[in-house]
Amino acid sequence: MKKNITFLAILLLALACNEQVENNVKQNPSGSAEIEEGDLTSDSLNQTQSIEERTEALKEQGYQVFHYEEGDTTYLMQQYYIVFLKAGENRSQDSLETARLMEQHLAHLTRMAQEGYSSLTGPMGDDGDLRGIVVYNTATLEEADSLANLDPMVKAGRLKVEVHPWWTAKGGKLP
């Protein structure tokens, strides 16, 4: 049963993340990725704007950003918040309660992706203390922490969160 729940969780998260990426990322002529117009939260920037205009728009929304230049390419760097989902103190739920919590957990993570609050989500591949990672696309650590703590698995004590600031280029994607 536990393996089936884990497989279902991985499958649903992969599908949700893949759909989000496919809908919002495009390749520009130089081969680097850019966020499509109409993306969510801080990525809702008009791609016809200059990098300076996009930077100012993000700053007005409260995001931490800077430019990084490498050769003839300028990257717009943004601070995201990486949330480590760790095993919580209360992991004594029976299989039915665990399945119910997993369903609610996946619904929460799907909602975070659909509403543009999370950019990357997934479980770990082993059975260690670190259970998963969520990268939140919020202006503040407090907002990321608050959203992560709304997760039903966290509320039940089955998971606990650890939040860290994390910088990456806007529009980047995993190969």
C-alpha cells in the first residue's frame, strides 16, 4: 500500500510539474529558456519588456532580483525559497489516515503549482528524513513558510518544513 501511495504521489507531481513547465516555458533563439507571457505570480511579465523593465516590475512586487552577465547573455536572477519537507514527529497514522493525508497533500501541492506559488515540486527517492522539496515563487520567506505550513501533512505533524532562500535564473528549466 505504501509503495502504491508513493508511486501515485510521484506520478501526480510529475504530471503537474511537467504541465506547468510546458505551459509556461519557451526557448528563445539563443537556446535559453524564458517564461511565457501569462505565467503566474511574479512571472506574469510582458516578455516584450526589456530585462530592466522586467526587473523593475519584479522589484515593485517585492521580489529580490539582480542581473548576471556571462558573455553576451544577461540572466535575470530571482530569489526563490526552497522548502525541505522532512519527516515530522507524528508519523503514527494508520494506512487509511495516511492515504487521506496524502490525497490532501497532493491537492495542496497541485494548488500551489496551479496558482503559481510553487515552481518545482517532488518527493525524494529514498526513505530518509528528507521526504521532498518544494521551490516557492514568493516575494518573502514568510510567505513561502506560511504556504508550506498550510500543507495538510504538515498540519498533521507527519511532515515539517525547513525554508531557505535560493537564487536561480528566471525561466531556467531542468534538462
